[in-house]
Amino acid sequence: MTSTIDAATPSVGDATHPDGTDAAAPPRRRLSAAELAAVRADFPLLQRTLRDGRPLVYLDSGATSQKPDVVLDAEQDFYTQRNAAVHRGAHQLAEEATEAFEAAREQVARFVGADPGEIVWTSNATAAINLVAYAMGNASLGRGGDAARRFALAPGDEIVVTEAEHHANLVPWQELAARTGAVLRWIGVDDEGRLRVDQLDEVVRPRTKVVAFSHASNVTGAVTRVAPFVARAREVGALTVLDACQSVPHMPVDLHALGVDFAAFSGHKMLGPTGVGALYGRRELLEAMPPVTTGGSMVEVVTMEATTYAPPPGRFEAGTQMVSQAIGMGAAATYLAELGMDAVEAHEQHLTQLLLDAVASVPGVRLIGPADARERLATVAFVVDGVHAHDVGQVLDDAGVAVRVGHHCAQPLHRRFGVAATARATAGVYTSEADVTAFREALAGVRAFFGLEDAPDDASGGTAGTDGRTVVGAR
């Protein structure tokens, strides 16, 4: 197959513009074939083979990304050269460890268009979202004083989420509603999984205190235009919390330009280590927000009667932090920045179209999410008529193709489409055209493996239609 990796590719339409406008973006240069080969060489795990000597085709980057040498080296360098507790001690190792830890904060902040003081280290994105939710719960109990009142909820106040959320951006808000007496409301999705922006005025009302939504769906790949959500939230005085896990690794993200109040993202999805994530918060909000986890490192003065807390971000980083992982996340941010996120996005947009073409080319395989590559990222969920998603995954695995199967921590969204589970192929910066070709060839053999070429049924978990077809999409 002739490579077109270095051709120009349109960006993901207006949805990816940091300001959420409808302005058309100029074509962006993709990674060249030589650049992609160099990128793939940076990831040791991609060089391994699986059972029967098959090469690994890794299409599960939406679950977790592989790690380049620079990230692995950064963590090893910390442990072998400057392992010490940060923000403590006057010796050289402690100083070097602290400098590396804070330099990583600066790297991550620069990567997402934030100031270093607006980045709080967390164990993952789930912890980052819970930090905001529990801080709001504490404020509702009067903690934080007058400064924290804008975080407080009273019975009858409203929390708005969307039907497309990962459980990490749904369950914490359900719990907050249960603790405070607030009412949980949500915005739906259309038949291709796009958020119903037309419902904003109806759902986000004067008593709404927080609007939590994803930048890109981990199931449909649909990219959200952030601007209408931010604008409506501001009209009613609500805070905005953005789940940016699926966007930060795959497209340019400028949190200041987006205008959200908070954003959560993880290290392991953006080529970094596990066990580390980040919460972005506008500085003035972090300064007013009460802490959640308390103990050492996050205090100023402690007496037997009371404690005063450190300014952010340290206020929210109690105890010994995940130092090596943070340093690795900083290295990952720099690695992606040096590749150029415009080029990364363009490369993955090309792969998105190839993945969509692959799914469309196989009879009995149906897409969940937008059919237009310009409206989505390279997260492609699908069902195979007559075959459960877990069986699809096993057949693909036999061919060396790694995909995710299940509900992807998004049960309400799957319920909206009338399916219990989907298979999901997700690309990353290191994914090649050859990977997609291998996926297409393996996918073409799934129904044949089960002897179902001419006998589609409803075993995929969908809703059986009157003509015996499996129907995806609630109406």
C-alpha cells in the first residue's frame, strides 16, 4: 500500500478548535513516513511479538498508551540519580528531586495551556474529578468559609452531567448529589453519540452549580464543542468541569482558551506512567477551594486546636507525592509537544478515516458514533452482528490485534444505543496504516469464524428489529 502519511489532512472540524468556534482550520501536515518510523522505534513494547510470533497490533490506546524510552528513562533517572522526598530536606538530592518535580509541573502546564500553579498532581483523572466533587461537598458543610461559598450546594441545587460520560465523570456527581440533596440532571446524545447542545438552555438552569462533561467520548470518539457549555454555565453562574482524558493525548488543548474552570486528565493515556494524573483549576478557584485530603505537606501552621493550609497547588497534594510518575508525565508532555500536536492530530485523523473505512468495509459490522471523521477522534467502537463483543476481541487477539471490549466504563451510553457491550479500536501517535490493515483483515474474519456470514442475529447485545436485524441506536 502506498503511504500517504506525509500528506495534508484537515483537522477535526470546528469541534477541536480551542475556542469552540465554527471557523474552518487549514489543512495540517501529518507525520511523515520517516517520522512515524522514528516514533515507533521509541516504544520498546511495539517491537515485541505475541503468540505464534505474530507482531503486536496495539489498538487499545484509549485504555492506556504505550510508553516511549524518554518516559522510561526519566523515571529510572530519578530513582538512580536523585531519589529523595520533595519539598523537604536541605540536602542536594532533595533539592534536585524538588526541581525535577516542579519542572514536570511546568512541562505539563505548558502542554495544556495553563500556568504551573494551576496544575495539581493527582493519582489519576478519576481522583482529580473526585477532588473537585468532594471539595464541593466540604464547602457545602461550611468548610472553607466565605471564600468557598461558590462551591457549596444546598438541597434543590442542580448538578448537570451528560449521557456520554465515563463513570469517572458521573458517579462522583451522583454521590455529591446524594450527600447534599442536590438534583442530578443530564444532557442527552443524538443518534451518533454527539452531545445535544440544543438541550443546554433547558437542562442548565439558574440553580445549576456545576456542569461536568467530556471533551471527547471514550466510546463514540465524538469531540465536544466546549464553548456553548462554558457560555451557558457562565450565564447561570455554574462551574465547569471538563474530562479531557481522551483529548489531551490526541489534539491540541489550550485550557485557558477553552475557558473551563476545571479539567482532569491522566498520565497513562498520554504516553506517561500509570499512577499519576492532573487537575487543572483556574487559580482564583483553587485559592478559594477547601482541601479534601489532609495531612502533611499541605499545611502552613498546625496547632492542637486548628490548622491553616498552604496555598494551591500544594494545598491539594497531601503526603508523599508520586514523584517519579510526575516526572515521567512531564517527559511525556515534552515528547508530544516536540512532535507537534498539530501533526499528531493530523496523523490520527488520517487513521480515524482508515478505521472508519475498515469498519464500513466488513458486512455485519456497524459503527457506534459519528460516521464523519472530522467530528471525532480515532476512537472507533463497533458491534458485530451475532457475535458478542468479548468474542470479537478474542478472535482479533488471535490475530495479534489488541482492542478493548465491554462497556468501557460508560454503561448509560451503551444503554442509550441498545447494546450491552462494544468492541473498540483506538489509535495513538505510534499507530500505523499497517496496523489498521491488520485490524481490517482480522475483523473481516470474525463472523466467518463463528459461521455467521449469512445469519445475522441479535447476539451482539442490541435490540432485535422486527425483521431479525440487530438495531443500534435508541429512537
